[in-house]
Amino acid sequence: MLPFSAKGETGQEPFDPASIQRILVLLLSPLGDTLFATPALEALDLAYPQASISVCCWQSNAALLRGNPHVDEIIACRNSLELPKAFHELQERSLDLAVGLSHFGSWLLALIRARFRAGFRSEELGWLYTVPIPDDRQVHAARYCLNVVRACGAPEVPLRLRLYLEPAERAEAVRLLARRGVAGRPLVAIHPGGHFFRGKRWSTRGFAEVADGLVDRYGAGVVLVGGEDDVELAGEIMRQARRPMVDLTGSLGLRQTAAVLQACQLFIGNDSGPMHMAEAVGTPVVALFGPTDPANFRPLGEMHRVVRRDVCGPCIHWLEAANLYLHSFRNPACNFECIRQITVDDVMAAAGPLLERTAAQSTVPAFEGP
């Protein structure tokens, strides 16, 4: 723990870790960014074991935080219209430390009354903070989050994303997969989507050929996962593939999807929320990167592989302006060659050795019940 001095709202005072009793974390972010904050939440809990840690997040990502032993309370808002009510209630609390661990949440720290504040983008928002915060955006997003709380006295922790599932959730996923006829085979989950940016998406034809190759070469069972926005993509893959596969897109909640991913021996997909979910439950990942920067967003750890064609860029980095996602306006000549030039052989070369290594692990047992 690194003690420091900071100016609180009540005047100049030393930062006393023992005095930190109530911590609020603003985590108003998409799925992947929510998981990037999990090492920081662990570090905060280790630094202040006597404190209660509340997290204000969107309802859409709250499920990723359920069961996290480093979170004492989840304050979930369905949309921005519910934020004023939530913040009004928070004003009644006596908060010692408020931390923005998301881009939007850091801007909203101005509306939070707390003795100490810290968050993202200190070059622009440093006037809000009572703690000096580093603003090195050339690091992985999870490292950036951890650096913020390190400046608040939190210790270094392993840089790993975590999503905590209950045994019953894992067991139900195993039963579901067994009922769908993929028992006893090495399982590969494929996510073809990328909700916020089409330029992240590899071709459905490519995914279909990879699925066929994994079935033919390794006897794999292939499971398509994703939300309602991915149903059409999954249908295209099913039509283009020669081999049958299990399509679960649009039919599972976040935690059900996470449990299915944990039951699989491999995940293949674009830079997206489900990719980070697979990483967070410990499933080896083959991540396909196009315009986004792997240095900021890659899966962490030696078990994972990144596939990218170095033809340009990358052109989208951590904490850049949202208008960069309007790529057709910023660079109308771009046709996303960085993702289009990834070949089936590229993906198979990354996926094959990982699947061979993990296929010896336990597979889904045969279905034995209703």
C-alpha cells in the first residue's frame, strides 16, 4: 500500500487508509470495459478490507459483477434517465472515496460528494480529483484501471480479468450442452459479432470454414454464442458451413453465456465483450483483431492468441473519442483490410495447437436426464 497526501473537500488532510469506510466505484461502461476493472476492484478490496465497496453500473453489465467477492453492493441503472435518482440517493451517503473506473463514470464524479476522488483522463479531469492520477494510455485497459486505484493506495495484483460463476450455473451449462448433442467432444465457442463497430467483425464465411475445419480435424463440437444482434450472423454461418453446430445466439443471458464459455475448451471471436468474458472465466481465447489496438484490448495471459494482419493501424486506441467509431466519416476510403485479410489458415494455425492442448481436459459428459 502506498500512503499519500491529498486535498479533500474538507481541506488539506493526510490520506489515512484506516479512515476509508465507504467506497463508491462508477463503472458505467460496456461489457468488456466492466471486466477490465475487475483487477482494480480486487486491489481496492485488499487495500481497504474494512470498507464497503459499492459499484454503480448499467443494468446491462451488472450480471458480470454478481458474485464478485470484492463488491459489496451493486447499484444498477437501466439507462441514463435513472442516473439522477441514483445520484440523489448517493448524495445522502457519507462517502470516503469515489473512483471512476469508466470513461463516462469519471466525468460524473463531479456530481459525487466524497472526501477523495480519482478516475480516468486526469489530463482533462485532474481538476476533479483529490488524488494525483497517472494518465498513461499506452498500456492495457486493465492496467490503466489498476493504475488509478494504485494511486489511491491499492496494492499491485495479478492482471487478470475475473467473472465469478456459481456451481449451479456451471452445472446447468453442462446439462444444456449435453442436451444439444455435443457431449464427449472438445467444445469450441465462436462469437461472430462486435456490436458497436462492424469493422471489428471477421467474415461469416471465414468463421464457417474454421468451424468445419475444427470439426473435421479435431472432432470438435462448435457452439455459436452471442446476443440478439448476433442471431443473423449466426444464421449466415450455419448456412455457409458444411458441418452442423449448436446455435445459442440470442437465447441466453450474460451469465448463462459465461457458463457455456467456461464449459468450452476454446473460444474464437472478434474483439468484443464475449471475448473478454471467455478470458475472464479461464477459457483459452483466439482473438481476431482489426482496427482496435491489441496493446490496449488483447486477452491477457500466455494461454491466449491474437490474430491480426499488420497492414495498417491499429487506429482505435484506449480512451479515444467516441467519434472514431464513425469510421466511414473519419476515413471513408478504409474498407477494413486489417480484419478482411485475416485468413482461415491464420485462425486455424492459432486455434489448432490450443485445442490440442486443452482437448485432453474434461469434456461435457453425456446427457443423463430430462
